[in-house]
Amino acid sequence: MKFNAVTGKDLQTLPKTLEFAEMEARLSAQWAKEKLYEFDENSPKEVFAIDTPPPTVSGSLHVGHIFSYTQTDIQARYQRMKGKNVFYPMGWDDNGLPTERRVQNYFHIRCEATAPYEPELNLPPILSVMSDKELQEKKIPQKNLSRKNFIEHCHKLTVEDEKVFKQIMTRMGWSVDWRMEYATIDDHSRKIAQLSFLDLHQKQELYQVEAPTLWDTDFQTAVAQAELEDREIPGAFHDIRFEVEGGGSFVIATTRPELLAACVGITAHPDDVRYQKWIGKYAVSPIFGVRVPIFASELVNPEKGTGILMVCTFGDQTDVLWWREQKLPLRQIVGRDGRMQAIVFDATGSFPSIQPDAANQAYAALQGKTIKQAQKIMVEQLLAAAVLVNPPKPISHAVKFYEKGDRPVEILTTRQWFVRLLDKKEKLIEYGKKIKWHPEFMEARYRNWTENLGIDWCISRQRFFGVSIPVWYRIDAQGRIQHDQPIVAGKELLPVDPMSDVPPGYVESQRGKPNGFIGESDVFDTWFTSSLTPQLASHWELNPARHKKLFPMTMRPQAHEIIRTWAFYTIAKSYLHEVSIPWKNIAISGWVLDPDRKKMSKSKGNVVTPAQFIEEQGADAVRYWTGLARYGVDTAFDPNIMKIGRRLVTKIFNASKFVLQNSAAAGEITEPLDLAFLAKLKHLAVQADRHFEQFESAQALQETEKFFWSHFTDSYLELVKGRTWTAPGAGLTSEQEKAKSSAVFATRFALKEFLKLFAPFVPYTTDEVWRWAFQEEAVSVHSTAFPTAADFEGIPDGNPEAFDVAMAVQAAINQQKTLAKVSIARPIVKLKIKAHPESLKWFELVQKDVFAATKTEKADCNANESLERLQVEVSDVEYGPDAVKG
RNA sequence: UGGCUCGUAGCUCAGCUGGUUAGAGCGCUACCUUGACAUGGUAGAGGUCGCAGAUUCGAAUUCUGUCGAGCCAACCA
């Protein structure tokens, strides 16, 4: 391979130090201008489509985002360099509870369905009006906003938040195609989500039912199984005596005495001899005097409590099971707001009592109270009635909470929409197996969750800022809502808001009237929309050609704690809609742990904001830290690693300056040492490429960095200095000129390869250097091809062993100098070298460079069979005088 | 209680399908301004690979058990 003559850069024209803040701002603007990262819809190139996670827009990006998104960006940049047509969109997950909560606090407002709409209402952030302290002292209540006003303010804040997010993302150098931006609440997403609903409705995979559902009393909405988490909280067993009809009594143990009025049955294990005699009879609840059946159930643990327990509607999920199996009556006493609702005991109604007056009197004390207050009052009543046989026994037990809630979830009977999933568990597991999981073991988590799924997917939420369920209900002449015959919006109407839009054939004035209609006020579970991210980005039914090009997507990057939600629901949706997997690969990133290896979370207060570290170390340094983490492995947050990244880019910067300052006449790479080094570099390039292909980019970085540092800067560049550096005025022989050209072209060639190898990880520094010298070849390092063996075609094969031996001898001589505590620059008059004969043979090829670099004038080389291949012994060193300074 | 990960130098981690004396970086120690870089360079100390068995000529690597940490789920009357 012939190289043209190059003129060395004047070091004075290159920056003395790396000013990363300026560089990063300049280059990211440049990239946008050059449209380096745009997806080409018409290109025949192979598509690499990324199903980017839309971050929840709720304040600030945290270091976990920086971590996992950068891993994705590294992949995207690599694939682009491999010539793929990379589709890398960004979405904003801005609907749902977290946003509502943030909006409530930010403006100090709450949504009140009955509040009148105020046109042009534009509230300022509450903290710009009064301080936190003032707000608390004056106890100013939140302003009630109509649904419409509330949603307007949600939009207003999310738009602002998204700007801030985008700024950090750009600074981090994420090569997102910003033309592909969407928000889960925008018209496009609402349309797709509602189309999804229509499709599922048409396929009869949807149903609505009035049934016990998980309910959060704070947010007053239904929640899904996937959104629950266990929390260990204190509770107490209360032993309460029940009389048996026809004589006798027993004592049940319950942690929820406040539900006594909701008692619908008693159960014990069929083999439990203590209680067998009561099975089939009726018990009478104390205080309220309600007759309830006593039945046997295998599910009862005789060891627990007293071995016999009361079934209420509903204390927990097992109660639901017994209620169904035994066809027990429904006696719901907890209201949607988490307070004891009004009920009436009488002889024959749904709360039949043998002593209605006493029951009503007792219940009057509970009505309107919260669950906690009611429990206290109930215990007092039980004590007074002498049916609480023991003092409450404190225990600590796990209770289900909505993950974002502050009080345990209740089970209430409400009308909700569900997607049928339980009948598809087998298929969903099968389709999960068709996806390649990185790392593989994460598939087990998906399978585990799917196997254990207990209830269908409840998709309706009683919230405001979300995608509307596109249905209306007829109201009959008597004013009754006909839930069983919903009017589903037609495709052409989407997106619709049934709360303001009118169904076909009706007019607005009929809303809420007999013979009229009413709009569904519920919105979708946010996962209903999020599970469509591939379809949102591909435009699915709206643009089938585009969808076909992009779907199934190539990869989904995501965190492991949302395998059961986001990954699961996305797989479910793709299966339901198109009997397809949504993506070919799913890459699970680990968590960022704090330095004490605890998970970072807002509640623990150990969250680190990334902005500070980007400012201090630069985006490339932060990217380096994330680049070292493998998929699925948790990583401790460690600013020290960023410092090492910082050191690496500084080294790249300085080594580049060194290489680029050298000039040479046209020529070829001929010297054995140069060829030997390039042979090793070729091997590295092939390895790095292989690691990338296997989703092991961390490995690629690690090997590249190691090689760059030990072989390139510490060894090779030192070894060729003698040839690249020319004393001013020194006339070179043609032989020397050739040797010089060889070194200059080899180092330049190697530098280019290194820039490309590092480009996905540290895009700024590598591109900065690229633009100093190599723009004739490509406008940016990011528009070049990733190194492969093909790059080395035309360069004669070198002997990698020769390079290894050169390094070994260099190290052995250095060691002597270190032991003698002399400067590395100290000349050596003569020394003795002993090495394996084979090694000596290789050494002959490169000894000139090694002796030049170590300033060795004369060496006596001896073969020694007993030494290992790379074992080199240096002895009898005679030093010359110190180099003359100046 | 079940499933899945992890346990290697003071710290953060590599060690892929078992094979010479177990690696890197940080930190530590000593030395060196060498013309790209002191945000540098050269060298050094530091590990019975959680523990106990088994398989094997050979185990950090495979298997079994065990201890510890974390996650996911079950239980949660």
C-alpha cells in the first residue's frame, strides 16, 4: 500500500490541553448540522432499529439513565459504523401518575372533576410565587382545576421538562435521530394506543367486568398486579371469638378486625380436628350478629394464628378466591376513598343481622373513618364486648402496596377493562424464548413472571392525564348506563376523548341524559401505551410500509426491574396484534448502585445527579464509565472510573498530537517493527468487532484500551521515536528516509484505527482528533466504517512475535535502569542479552528500534535454550554519562 | 419456601467452552522531567480465587453441598 507524503502538524496550531466543555458543545452542534445520525427511510441498507425506552418525564435525568442510555448509544454508534441504517428514536413517557404528581406539586393544584373550565388559565410554578416555608405555614390548599385545565398544565410542564432532558442527552453525545421524537401523550401516540384498543376489541381479547380489583385508595384508581410491591410493615393478630349457631364457639385470628362487618364466611383446614365439627354449620359474627357459613379449605394453614379464620370481602386475594369458590355474598364496606362507607344492617338485605339495631349502632362509630381509625375503634368495641380474647399480638408482615402508593392496596369491586392474557401464558413464554436475551439468564425472569401470572391485565385507570379509553356508553330511558354495550370509536375518529367528543349519532346535549350517552372517563394504564413503543415509532397501522421496514425491531434496551411490566406487556401486545415478537434482541442493563452498593433511589436520598460529573469530567469520561459495564451487571457509581476515562481521552489527545506532528515523504510501510505492530493491531480490531457483535462492547473497550495503552503509547510509539524524529538539519540517507516514512505511515494508520475503535465510546475526543487530520477521508470519524481485517489489505503481514520480543527486551532494559535508579534516558554503552534462540531470531528484525529507544549502543546477544519464549535476561549493563541537558 | 444472579489483590472489576507461575485499573512503595502527555513514565509489593467435598493427569473455571449478599416471585387470615 502506497501512502502519499504528509506534512506534520505544527503543534502550536493544536490545542495545548483538551478543553472538553467547549469541544463537546461545538461538536454536538456540528453533528446536528451534518445530519450524521439520521435514519434513511428509503435506503436499502440493513436496518438496525432500536426500541428506545421513553424516559419518564418527571424532573431530572438521573445517573441510571445516563448509564443505560449510553450503553445503547455505544451500540447504535457501532452499528452505524458497520454500515447499518440505524433507527434510533426518542420518546417521552409523559402520561401517568408520576407526571400528575409532579404537576400537582409544581403548580400546587389538584384535579377536581366538578371544577369549571377556566380558559387561558396559565398558572406559574408555585415556588415562584411563594416559598416552601410560606406554603406550609399558611396551609394554602391546592387550587382545584377542571380536568381540562389540569391536563393543560400537565402538557405545559412536560414540554419544559423534555427540553431539559434533551439538553443533557445531546451533551452526552447520544446519537438519537431527533426527527423521530414522540411523547406518549401526543396525538400520534394516543391514536396508536386507541388503535391497539380497537384491534384488541375486534379480536375479542378485551372485556370489562364488575369484579374485585386491586385498588389504591390514595390515588383512587385500579392498579395492575405488575405494579404491586411487598412492604414489610407492623401489624397485629387479633383473636376474636365467634359463636356457632346451635352452641359452641371458636376463636379466629385476624390482622384486619376493621373488616369484621364485611365478614362473609369462616374457614379452617379440612384435616384440622379442632374445627372439623363446625364445618357445614353457621357462625355468628360478634358485634354485628351476621350469620356466616363455616367451610373447609386446603388453603388454610392450621399452624397460623388459631388455624381458623374469617373471610371478608375483601381482606386479601385469597378472600377473593374463597368468595368465588363458595359463592359467598358481597359485603363491601371499604369505599374507594379508603374510608368505611355507609351500610345498613337489617333482617334480610345484603347485610343481614340477627340484631340489626345493635349492628347499626356499632357501625355508626366506624362510618366515614379511615381504615386505620376504624381498626382502633373496632378493637375498642371488641374489648367492650369481651370477645377479644387476647391482647393484640404484634407481628411484622408483608403487605401489598401499589409501588407508587403510601397505603396498602385494597380489593374493591369496581368496573374495569381487562385484556385477556391468562389463556396465553404458554404462547407468551414461547415467544419470549424466540427473543435473544442479553444476558441470557434474564429470560428466566420473564418466564418466571409469566408462569406466575394470576390475573388478566387490568388496563383502565381512574386518572386524568392519560390516553382515553375510546368508548361511550348508552344511557337508557330510565337513566341507567348500559355498560355491556359500549360504543367503540371508529378508526377515523382517533384520537378521541370521549369526555369531550361525541359518539356518532348523538349530540353533545345528550351527554349524561336518559336516552343519551356518557363518555368513558377512565384512561389507560400507562403500560398500555408504553407497551406499544415499537409501534409508536414505526407508525404501525398508520404507515404499514414503514412499519414493515422497522418491525420487529432489532433491539430493546431496558432495565431488569421492568421485565415484568414493560418487556412483558410489549411482548404480549406484539403477540396479540401481529402474532410476532416485538424485537430480535433485548439487552438488559444493570442498576447503578451507590458506592455502598445500595440501589440508588429517590426514597433513600442517595441519588446522584449526572450534571455535576459531566461538568467536571466531560461527557466522554462519563461515557467511558458506562462503556465498561457489561449488560445485566449492576455497577457501583464510581467517579474514579470517570477519572480514568478522562485520562484515557487525554492520552488519545496527546498521542494523536505526537503522531500527527511527524511528516514524511511518500512511501510504504516496510520496517519489520511497524509491520509487527500492525499485525497485532489487526488482531485487536477483529476481536473488538467480534465482541461488539455479541453485545459485549465492554469487552471491546477493555481490550482496545489495554492495547492502546500498553502496546501503542507505552511501547510502539516509544520504539519508533528514533525513526520519526529527525534532528533539525540532519540529512537522512535514503534508507533512513524510507524507515522514517514507514514509521510515520504506520503510526498514522494505527491512530486512525484507534480513533474508529474508540469512536463509539468516546465520540467527542475521537472526532476532534479526526477532524484535525483525516477529514479528506470522511467528514467525521462517525461516518467511517468500523475497523475490520479488510482495512489492512495491502499491508504486508508482520510477525506479531517480533513485537512481543521487542516489548520484552525493552521492559528488561527498563527494569535494569529502574533497579539502578537511573533515568530511562540514560545511555547504555553496552549490555548482555540472553533469550530463547527463536526469540533472538525475531529480535534481530527489530533490535535497531529497541536499541534506539533504550539508548543502547552495543549489545551482546546470546541464545539460551533454557529460557521461555518471551523471557529475556539483561545483564552487565555499562552506563554512559548522563545526557547533556538543554 | 421456590427461581435467578453474585462472592477473585485494600477498592472496582476481567478471567469465554477446565491446561504453564491467576490478570487489569485505582490505591500503595521506590525511582525517573525522556523532544505528545507529570492528567506522564519505569519498576515493585499485594491473592491458599467464600467454605467443604466430588469428577479429572490437571479446577477460579464442571458437579454436589454449605455460608453470605442481592434481585424476582410465593406466603402474607
